[in-house]
Amino acid sequence: MSHLTAENKKQLFNTYGGAETNTGSVEAQVAMLTERINHISAHIKTNKKDFNSELNLVKMVGRRKRLLSYLSRKDINLYRSLIEKLGLRK
């Protein structure tokens, strides 16, 4: 998996946010965090002593958890469809 490029971000925002410019939607933010979490997880598996990246990974997981919690309170059906699309275990 490669690092997120501008094209990848636009595609994520199109898919989950509805438009390239809709970068603030909860769905788009969760999708982008999930991509970054997957990328950093792969990095940490090969670089076990990179503690800075590990700390940032924990912070991103917490941010994604808070966003998903907010989404589950606001719209449970959208929450369920999003975690299904992203393949998250919940």
C-alpha cells in the first residue's frame, strides 16, 4: 500500500463524502483515517522501534473511534454501512 496522494484523497472523498470538496464529512474523515491507519500499521510491522509512528497510530485510532461514536449516535444506519464498506470490526 502506498502513501496517500492527492489523487487517492480525492477518490476517497468522492466515494465516502459525496464530492471531492466534501473533506469535512464524518464518513470521509473516517475513510481517510482508516487508510492512514492501515499504512502506518504496515510500516510499524517492519520498523518495530519506530515509537513516534506508534504513538501517532494510537492517536489516529482514538480519533477514528470518536468520529465513529459520533456517527453511531447521529445516524446508526449510515454508521453500519460505513463500517461494512471499510471492513472495520464492530
